[in-house]
Amino acid sequence: MAKMWAGRTAGQTDRIADDFNSSIAVDSKMYKQDITGSMAHAAMLGAQNIILQSEADTLIDGLQGILEDIESGKLAIDMSCEDIHMFVEQELTARLGDIGKKLHTARSRNDQVALDLRMYLREEAGEMVELIEQLLQVLTEQAETHKAVILPGYTHLQRAQPITFGHHLMAYAMMLLRDVDRLKDAIARMNISPIGCCALAGTTYDTDRVFEANKLGFDGIALNSLDGVSDRDFCVELMSGIAILMMHLSRFSEELILWSSWEFHFVELSDAYTTGSSIMPQKKNPDMAELVRGKTGRVYGDLMALLTTLKGLPLAYNKDMQEDKESVFDAVETAKMCLKVFIPMIDTMKVCADNMKKAAQTGFINATDLADYLVKKGLPFRSAYKISGQIVAQCIASGQVLETLPLETYRQYSELFDEDLYHEIDLTTCVEKRISAGGTSVNSVEKQIAFVKGKLEK
Ligand code: ARG
């Protein structure tokens, strides 16, 4: 079939060129946005007397019919079309004849595709925000339940100081809150209408771009038509936000994987989110968490792919930009899938408080508190630090822990040691005394939980 744009050429492209050129397999996802965008365009053309009001009404009815037929399954999208825009216009013209051919007055596929993509992504990004908020919800519930559970906090993956599990979980909540902010920010900048920029230079018709933008729920219009059709910042911004979100989910996954190993055994993931091995009967593998970690690489790739595609493009539209959708759709869909599995995985996660406590009892994670004890009795911190280090070394050599070392031994290192030291190095005391704002004490964790809950309620 000759192309709709046949004229300058016969519109008879090679089959392979057709396949290469076509984007409908990817952009058919935007059929709803394309049709509602076209309905607003027809309404504007009618209101501005660029076409007759009766023609505008016919176009809108025709478009509505196409939308309903696609949704009900009565109309299949013709995958031999170049893209979704061509398909809808072709179908409309088949249904309405010459009136259908009036729809594309005062616009171009260049502003049309930019419009569709913004409309599609603002919805997707909004759904992603909701998913992150659901994750925040289950995360805060787990933190609330386990706010007093003690485990070792790590630096360099070496046991460092005792912390509460609630505190650890709330660290991820803070990251996710920032992710929500970033996505909302991207949505706000995305919600500017490019329609009416036309091919690149605007148009000679007396259009009303603000009318169209309002009808489609945009907050404003692109103020420069060259920019309006060339701008894909909104995709890059969204993908950057998603890449950071995935980085957070990946770090969390890494911890879940470590924690569910026999070596740690801090948590048990529900059977629903783990798999077995085809050969080793004892295995329970944290595949979902591993996949989230793995898919993070793929999402970074999507972001890099689009940045690289855009970096050398002259103004205004270039066909290279058709590549945008594959990357941004993949990033959005991958992240949404990861969130959908992450939410119930966290919700059903069992916490092995005893194992966490046991790990906290070895590894001398109260050594800082031992030093602080001496400091409070008047010793300069550096000297207290040195003594505590020597005591740890002795414990290691004699197979003891700080809690069981007799007072006489302590006194060999400093006269300042007294019976009360045992209370000071008790893990619960260590945690409860971390009262500084944002610290690990139960009271501080409760404040963090209240803060996140307040944000979620808004
Ligand atoms: N399928 C194209 C895309 O996704 C639509 C815009 C085509 N514009 C053009 N002048 N060829 O970018």
C-alpha cells in the first residue's frame, strides 16, 4: 500500500526499509493518548473555525468510535502501519472519508508524538509513585514491628556498632521518599504541552495551543516550537529518577540476599518470592531480589542509550528520536515490575531477631561504647580508644567477649572501670543511648516512622 505521505516520492519503500522504519510495535501502547490528543486537536480546529464545527464533531465521534473498538477488541491495530499516529489517521479516514483527512491540519507527527509520549509517561510515572508509596507503607510497618530488634550495623561489611532493625529499614524509607520527590518533580516538568509546535516552526493557522493544553490536562505550553518538538529531557529526567530508584532497590536487594544466606540468616523471605534449585534439594534462592539487582543494570543501560542517542542531534526532529520510546518504556516497565514484586516480598519477610541479636553479641560492636564509658569518666577519647582496642585484642586472644571479661581484668587497663561498665556496654543500652537526632534509638526510629507516615498521608 502507498504511504500516507506519498507525493514527493511514490511512497513505495522496500520491505526491509519498512520494517526498519516502523515503530508501531513499540508505540501502539500510546493509542489512547494518540486518540484523546487528536480529539482535543479536532475540538480546537473547530473552535478556531479552522474547520467547520460539524466537521470537528464528526472527527471527535469517529475517534471515539476507534477508541471504543480498540478497547473492546473489535479493532486490531494494524502492525503494518508505520506508527500508531498513521494507524489512527488511516483508520479514521477509512471510516469518515475526506473529513478524516482534515484532522492533521495545523499539526505534525513531530508535535503529535511528543504530546503522546508526555501524556503516556505522566500516567506511568504517577503509577510508579503510587507503587513506591505502597512499598513505603509496608516498609514502615516492618520497621514499626521490629523497631527494637538489635543487629550489628556494618561499615566495610565489618560489624561496627549495634543498631535497630527499624532504623536500618527506615534508611531505605528515606531513600524512597526522595525517589517519590524526584518522580513528582519530573512529572511537573513533563506536563507541558508541545502540541501546536507542528513540524518545527509553528503554523500559519490561527490555532489556540492553550485551549488544547488545558483540554488535555497540561500545566502550560512549550514556549519555543523548535524546543517543543526536539525536547526529550522529560524522558531522560524520568529515567534518571528511575535509575536512582533502581539503585536503591538494588542495594536493598543485595542486603536481602546477604541476610537470607545461612551465614547471616537475619531474615527469611517467603516461599512465594524464592525458588529452589533443580539439583540441590536444600536450596532456597532469593531470585526475586537477585533479579531486581540484575535489572538495575538494564535500566541504567536504557538511560545511557537515550542520552547517547540525543547527544549529537541537531534541531529539530530527527528520526533517531524514535528510539526514545523503547528505552523509556523498558525502564518504566522494568521498574514497575520490580516494585510490584518488592512490595509483597518485604511485606511477607520474616525477621530472625534471635540471629540478629546473636550476631550483635559477637564482633565487639560495643567497643565504641566502652571507650565512651572511659571518656565520661574523664579520659581523653584517644586514650580511651587505645585502651578499649587493647581490651578487645585480649578478648580475641582469650576467646572472650566484653560482656564476660571480669572486672579485675578491666582494672588492669584502667582504674576508672567499675561494675557499672557492664550496664553501659549492654547492647540495649548502646542502642537506647544513641539519642542524637536521626540516631538508632527506638525513640528516634519512632520519630522517623511518624515523619514518613505523615508524608504518606498527604
Ligand atoms: N514514529 C515517529 C517517532 O516515534 C513519529 C514521528 C515521525 N515524524 C517524522 N517526521 N517522521 O518519532
